[in-house]
Amino acid sequence: MNKKILITGGAGFIGHHLIEEILQRTDYHVVSLDRLDTSGNLNRLGEILEKNENWRQRLKIVWHDLKAPLNGMIRKKIGKVDYVLHLAAGSHVDRSIENPMEFVMDNVVGTVNILDFAKEYLEGLKLFLYFGTDEVFGPAPEGVFFEEGDRYRSGNPYAATKAGAEELCMAYENTYKMPIIVSHTMNVFGLRQHPEKFIPLIIKRIRDKEKIFVHADATCSIAGSRHYIHASDVADAVLFLMKNGKSGEKYNIAGREELNNEDLVKIISEIMGKEAIYELIDFHSSRPGHDLRYALSSEKMKGLGWNPKDVRVRLKEVVEWSLANSGWLGDEE
């Protein structure tokens, strides 16, 4: 009998890439659990299913808001699962600053509800993967790359709720002997990303000859930096961890190259063959609660034999696809 994977947040940006990888590379059946708010978009899954008619038979979509426990009807729709990949989360930093309790409910309470569901299938459960974030570590000083076991210093309510949910996962692993691992990733980009995100925004504004605002330090001379990684590489890493991850462990999934955001604008400008109009602005004034630099060490994953693809190759793919599918840049069809 084919294995079954439950993916929470499956209609989200990273979730739908993960579903595509699983349908393409395995014979598993997938259940996508989503509440379809501002982050979830069934059109993403629709485009995936257009590639292969047979995939429709292996994907089930279930609506549920994880702030509530999974009731009997929802549990019956999902059925027994072999894997749970928990990606669903409130992830908007600015909104978490305005309403922290909303994020406590989504990220902490929601995680406990899905943990309790998975605990019912403990005998056959092969893995519960919690999808965490680099932001739990807080800002990274120049030259520092946080390892999985480093201390947490959340800089905003979103990060704090993700850290709390993560530690609950570790508590369930220890208390109930559930097979649980945690991943941290950062600044994911790729196809069908929301047009308000930085890379789609850069592409659109260069195309339309509009100004791009790049977050920088207080002097407006040093741009913020990240390790950007393509969503398909993140999905590949998750499949890798499903085979090679060890229960109770945490794993950083990070891009191989650190890019500051000014250089990112220039790279995309060069790919497009058009001039970028941009200005460096003091990010602390414009976005309180955000950090100038995040950085994760990827040595643990490298040691296991996993590496992402080159970010510049991936950026070229995304730029070309986005320009050819401009509806995902926010253009009207």
C-alpha cells in the first residue's frame, strides 16, 4: 500500500513546491491541509496538477484552521498517515507586531493541535517534520553563522511563536517518543511566490522602471543580507531528511551563498538586461522588528551529503518564468 503524507499549509508557497516534488519523485499519496487564507492559494496546486493528470488521484485537499483541534470529520477525511510535514504558520512579521496573540494561536496552539493528531498514529508514524525559521536565532553579527544548537533570541513575536512551537515539538519527541525533527530555513524564493515578496517585487519594478527600496543600516550604506534558497531546493532537502534525518535533531536548510540585497537587485537587473532604479533606506525606521542580517550554518546538511543548487542559476530560472507568467507578479490577465 502506498504511503500517505499529510502536509499542512500545502497550498502555500513552499508547501505546493513540496507537494510537486513528492508527486513527481515518489508514489506517495498526499493530503494537503490548509485554511486558505492570504497565504494559501489553490491556483498553485491547480497549476501543478495540470502537468500530470494522474497526480489528481494521489492528492486530497482538506480545509481546516489549526487554531481548532481536528474534529472527527476532519480526522476521517485525512485518515491514517505515515508522515506529517507541518509547514502551516502565520508568517507575516509586521502583522505579528500588530497582533501577537493571533500568531500564538496560529503557530503555538496550531502546532499542538497537529502534534496531538499525529500522536494518535504513533505506532505507524515514520516522521513528523516541523518547518522552522532562521528568525528564532535573531540577528546574526557579521561573520557569525548560527548552528542548529545555538541559543535563540527572537526579535519579533512571529519568531518567538515559531520558537515556542519548535520547543513543543522537541518536548513531544522526548515525552511521547514521537519521531520528530525540526528544520530551519531562510528567505525562500521561487515560482508562484506572492508578488509582495522581495524577489518578485524586484522583477516587477525593474520591468516597469519603478524604484526599489533596499533595506540597509542606519547610515544607508550597508544593505541587509540573506542566504537565499529556491523552494524546490528546500523541497529536495525535506525529502532528503525524510530518509536521512534523525529523530530529536534539528537541521538548517540554507542557501550556499550569502547575498546582500543590493547585490541581489544588481544580479536580477543583469539577468533581465535592464537598469534597476533603487535606493537604500534605514530598515529599522521602516520595519521595526526586522533584522539586518540573518545567517545559518549549513555544515550539518553538507556533512550528510546535501547541498542546494547555485542561487544565481535559480534566480535566472525564476526571472524568466515570472516574466512569462506575469499574473504571478500581480498583473491583471
